[in-house]
Amino acid sequence: MNAPVLPPERAPRERKPDWIRVKAPTSAGFNETRRLMRDLNLNTVCEEAACPNIGECWTKKHATVMILGDVCTRACAFCNVKTGMPKAVDPLEPEHVAIAAAKMGLEHIVITSVDRDDLPDGGASQFVKVIEALRRNTPNTTIEILTPDFRNKADAAVEAIVTARPDVYNHNLETVPRLYPTIRPGARYYASLRLLESVKKHDPSIFTKSGVMLGLGEQRLEVHQVMDDMRSADIDFLTMGQYLQPTPKHTKVMDFVTPQAFDAYAAIARAKGFLLVASSPLTRSSYHAGEDFAKMRDARAAQLAKAG
């Protein structure tokens, strides 16, 4: 007798290879970071997106704050963040982010958000307020933001945020154009590219950054084309990591890309002219972001010295 076939949304997830497994977080530093986030009523993408690096990062008191609530107006097939109608924007959130940065002694902070298509500006003004609060309270902390695409509001949103002068502006392309209809149906590949390009047009001194997930069924040459598109938009920093299926209802992993394949992609990306490339199975947008920012700043300084 044949075993019953499970429906796709309940299909068992493929077993992870050894190189993708991480230990469960148990350290005192991890618990301290969690308490601080709770006390300040802050959300983190580390928790909401089920990041595999949460144990390592929180132990070091590094957390990526997710502003504008924990409910997203989109329903991307890869993302573990809740979908629905978000709550009102918290007016205390900018100051709470600054307090958290001060208490954790952060030299570099990463701020991201859910999509807020319900807001007139897509939430851009909250990014501005957070940047301003950090500049007031922790002026030596460098600021990296990871924004949504601000669908149909990108021009005004980008101009407002760039005027507040974050040190790094990140927006992830996530995958190759062919997979957008199934993986990122609420977004448009070329709109995301134009957003990143417009950051440089407004202020060339701001570092730009974008990332893609591998293992979704993309082809090698498609990934190379995304790299070329990013370089055409003058993106400085490329991150590449393995997609992991958060729940059985999310898009399944098509392939676990080997560390050697990630290394090969990194070599090609460096040859294409990125200032910095981070490429490994466990790489995520904000993983080792502070160390990477220092490397990127040094790389630009070396490039300018060579040109001069």
C-alpha cells in the first residue's frame, strides 16, 4: 500500500546539511539582549524572521531592530514575519532604539522594518526619526538601514531618508527576476534596483548594499546577471546566503548550496567590482555588519587613494 501524499503546504522539510546547522542559544548575553528588547518594547528581525545566527549575535549584544511593528502588509513566500493589518506607529520607538543602542554599547546598528503599505509614506518618516534619535543619543554609532521598497512612494521616501544621512542604505533584491512572481509577488525587481540607484544619485557618499538568497531554484547565470545589475546601479556591498524554509507553509528549499559554491560566487562578485562581498550559507544582511562596515570603509579609502 502506497503512503499518502502530503499536500505541498504540509510537505516535510529537507534535512539540513551539516554546514547549515547552528546551536540553540543559551548564553547569558543572549538572555540579556532579549530582556532589553522586551523592556523597551522593541521588535527584532532576528526573532521575527527566525535568523539562524541569533544565538551568536545576541550573545555579543548585537541585534537588528525591526521598527514599525511586527506585522507586515505583504506576504512574501520566503518570510516568517506575520502578515496582516499593522498597529499604529509607536511614537516612542525612535527614542527606545537609541536607548537600546546606548545600553548595548553599539558601534554599528542595523535598523530594518516590515512593509507598511498602509502608511502614506510607507514608514519612511519613522526611519528618519530613528536616525535622528541615534545621532542625538549615540553620535559615534554608525547607522545601517535595511528598508522595504516603499512601493509607489520610493522617490519621496528615499529622498527623506538619504537627507537624514545613514551610513549604509541596504535594500535586498532577495532573488532573481524570474522568481519574483512566486517568491516576492508584492515587489518589482527593477523598482528595487532603481531605489538603490537613486540613493547614490542623491548622495554618492552613502554606502549601498543588497542581498540575495540562494537555494530557491535560481540558475547560476541568473545570479551573475543580478550581480551585473547591481553593479550598474553602483551597489557597493553584496551579501549572499542560503534560503532556509521557516515553516512547512513557506516556499521549499530547492537546493542547499555548498560552501564551495558560495566561495565561487564571491570570487565572481569581487571580479565584477563590488567593494565588499559576504557569501556563505549562514550569511544574512546584518550578520557581522559592524565588521563589514569597517572593511567597506577601508576598501573605499584604498580605492580613492589608488585613483588619486
